[in-house]
Amino acid sequence: MKSYQEMSREELLREKEALEAEYKKYQNRGLKLDMSRGKPSQEQLDLSMGMMDVLSPYSDLACEDGTDCRNYGVLDGIHEAKVLIGDMMECNPDNIIIYGNSSLNIMYDTISRSMTHGVMGSTPWCKLDKVKFLCPVPGYDRHFAITEYFGIEMINVPMLSTGPDMDMVEKLVSEDEAIKGIWCVPKYSNPQGITYSDETVRRFARLKPAAKDFRIYWDNAYCVHHLYDLDQDHLIEILAECKRAGNPDLVYKFSSTSKISFPGSGVAAIATSANNLEDIKKQLKIQTIGHDKVNQLRHVRFFKDVHGITEHMRKHAASLRPKFEMILDTFGEELDGLGVGKWYSPKGGYFITYETLEGCAKKVVKKAMKAGVVMTPAGAPFPYGKDPEDSVIRISPSFPELEDLTLATRIFVVCVKLVSIEKILEERGNE
């Protein structure tokens, strides 16, 4: 396939005319298609409907230790839920606290507690002149929203194929005690689908931060979210690596069943060292008497054990895989060789990232919206919503039906081609 850069001006104008005619047809259809958020589809939600039947008015709602799940108590979660989620997170149940449905809620609480009361006896962040956070980019917009909300200065760290640029991470955290943390989505990262290499994880575990209250915010949201049974990424376990490195308190590890059972009523957890857990529980016992134990019990009885989760996630993969493959196949057929950007082919997770030519992402998203396709705003995967190169677009394949997604992908491709041709023509006009 001839790249656009190799085409003459006349060839580009002919291509542009044909694409504009196709684009106009889409506009005239009055479409309303949404690829903006990583929400499970109705088909995926239906996979967990059996959870509604595992408890009934006649069920025994007592835990294995006899605790009545209908009543107050059990601050850190019922034991069998800690075993289930611990196996999923590859962590000892003794190092886990089970919360409500949202891991994002735990992360917000963790930042908030650090602001007001500090970390394990350190100075509360709100009393410091400056607090900074490292943000691998592109990354998860809701992570960045939390630190922005608290007025924490965010520093971009480039993502490589192996994870964050660890040379930069090591240098920054060792030199600046104002840097208190780093956001990480280490497996099938949001939005690129990158899994951190073994070396990257080990370098994280061996960090020597200037700030004693520095923590790694390890959001392993997609730990079991594979697209394929055999071709899967592997992530080594960070807590064990930190312990081996003599840094047991360095990491907070988060996970949830939000994209496993029901996003609105799953269970979330934090796993960390005994010292960190003790610090967290000081706040938690003031904040709550305990989270929803009935829901924790419901998850245990539905999944039974981690093997039940694994089998369940195979069903999710069967729903998601055709959507991912359709988008990636379409990109390969329509865009490969044109020189109009690049994309990643993840083996799991919830997103596909497309990188346009520099300065084109916002225009592509805007043009797609005018044709009836809603996408995540360009710039969202960056702190403050500012993509320095205006090139990254996050695509969320999960929610639409395959037929709608296929049409939306076709429109997206047309928009990428049009905006790219316009950029190339404009650059040539300035030569």
C-alpha cells in the first residue's frame, strides 16, 4: 500500500474527495455510536446474573467462622472473600482489606488520608509546600483526576513497551522528596494494553525514594482480563518483589471485580504490608463499621474459588475478543502502510490505543463526533487533559454491539485518513 507521504498532491486530493463523499454519507445517517468508556456490555453483565440466585431469604448468611453477614462488624472483610480476592491478586489474605464495589474509591481514600494525616507518621501532605506524583503516560484519566483534585503536581513519565521509563522514574524519585507516589496500571495498561516487564517490576521494588512516604499505587485492574487462553501476558507479583528487596512498605496494590461481576456492585480490595494495613485501619475504623458482607458472601458463593473466576473470565473473553480482533483487523487492512499513525495489539484489558500523526487526535475525535461516533476526548489519558503531541486516542470496544462497533470503526478510519491528508497537504503548502 502506497503511503500518503509518497502520494502526489493530485493523488491526495483525489483520495480526499472520495473519503469526504463517504464521510458525508455517514453524517447523513444520523448515527449515535459510543466508543467513549470501558463499560461492560449487556452480554457481559448477563454472565453474572446467576449471582442473584446464590442467596435467598432461606440461605444461610453466615460465614465459615459463624459471622452473620447481615449484621455489623468485620472491618477488613470476611475471610473467605479475602481468600478469593487474594488468590486473584496473588496475595496472602492476611495482607488484604476488602472494601465496597470501587477500587477507585480506595485510591481516593488513600490519597485523601495521606493529605490529611500523612503516611505512617510522616508529615501530612497538606502541610507541605509541594506534593508531586509521577504519571506514566498515556494512562488512566481517573487516576489523574484524583491527584489533580487534591492539587498535587503531576509529572509525565513516558510509557515504553516494557512499562514506564524506569531510568526517569529512578532518577526523579531518588532526587526529589516532594514526589510521593506514582500511578501504575501494570497489566494490560489503560489505555495501551502494555504489561510491565519482569525487569520493570523488579526495578520498581528496588526504588530508593528520597521521600520515606513515597508509595507505588499499583492498580492491577486487569489482572485476569485476558483475551486468549494461551497467549497471555504474565506479570510478576510486586508485593513479594518489594519484600525480597527490603522495601515491604513501598506499594499499595489495588484490584476489584468491577469488570468481572457487576461494576456497580462488585467488591474491591487493597493489598499491602502489615505496617501499611495498620496505618489504613486507623482511618477505616473511624470511617466505617464494615463494608457489604452480604455482597462479599454472594461473590464467594457464586465463584467458589479463583478457578471459578478464571472460567468466568473465559466467557468475558469470548464476548470481547471478536470486537478487539475486528478493530485491529480493520486497522491492518485500512491503515497499515499509509503512514498515518500506529496502534497497539493488546492481549487483554479493555482498550486499544491509536496514535495519530502529531497534532491530529483532537481533529479526528471532533470529526468522528460530527459523524455520530462519540469517543474519549483526545488528551484524556494525560494529566490535565493535555497530550503534548495531540496524538493519542483511546478506543473502548466493550460496550457497543459488534455491528455498531464495526460501523463506528469504519467511520473512525475515514476520519483518521481525512485528517491525516489535510495535515500532509497543509505541511506541503508551507514548504
